[in-house]
Amino acid sequence: MKGHAKQQGIVLLVSLVLLLMLTIIAITAASQSNLQLRISSNSEQQNAAFQAAESGLQRWTTQYFAAYSNSNFPSPIDPPIPLGAKEQFSVAVIYAGPCPGSGERIGLNCFDILSTGETCEAGNCSTTAIHRQGGQRRQLQQ
């Protein structure tokens, strides 16, 4: 009888230790899931800022190459243009003008632009992506 009473106390102790271990595992899993959620949210914001910066480059270069004249450079895009609820972009023109080596028959103009894409929430722009692109356009002189 006495051995049986000791076993019941040990079963209680073992079950409490197992319960404690399961609780620690559950807390760790919840913590890891919260961390993964923050990582994926940051990745999503960075991707949105990247796409906004790419949109700025695309808009400026489309305007430039759509113009008839080789020397009509679009203006910088500032203040930032909103793309959606959270994204915006601006474009700064670092250089736009004649390239070295332009001849009499061929007009050669170069550009160097910098596009900044941002994701903002409630006026706080927390994520920024900056892209720089250069190029040239040739045109026969008439």
C-alpha cells in the first residue's frame, strides 16, 4: 500500500513537469510566429518601395523617349507622386544634357536619374528604395 501512495505523487510531479515543458514549447512557437510575421511584413514593404522606385524610372524614361526632340528632358518628379494607398515615388535628375562625343550629324544626349520609392503609413515613411539609372539617346540632326 505504501509503494502505491508514493507512485501517485510521482505521477503528479511528472505530469506537472510535462505540462511545464509543453507551456514553454507553446510560448516559443508563438514568439517565433510573431517574428516571422514581422520579417514578412518588412519584406513586403521593401518590395513595395522597390516597385515604386522602378515606377518612377519607368515614368521619366517613357516621357523622355516619347518626346520628338532628343533634347527635351522631362522635369524632375517632385513632390512625390502617390502610387497607391501607401506607396509613392520621386525622381531627381542628376544630369541631363549632351554626351561627350556628339558629332554634327548625330545628336547624342545622356541622362542620369535617381528614383526614390517609399512606403508610408500615417505620414511615416519607414521603407525607402533608391534606384539610379543612366542612358543615352541618339538622334540624327536635320
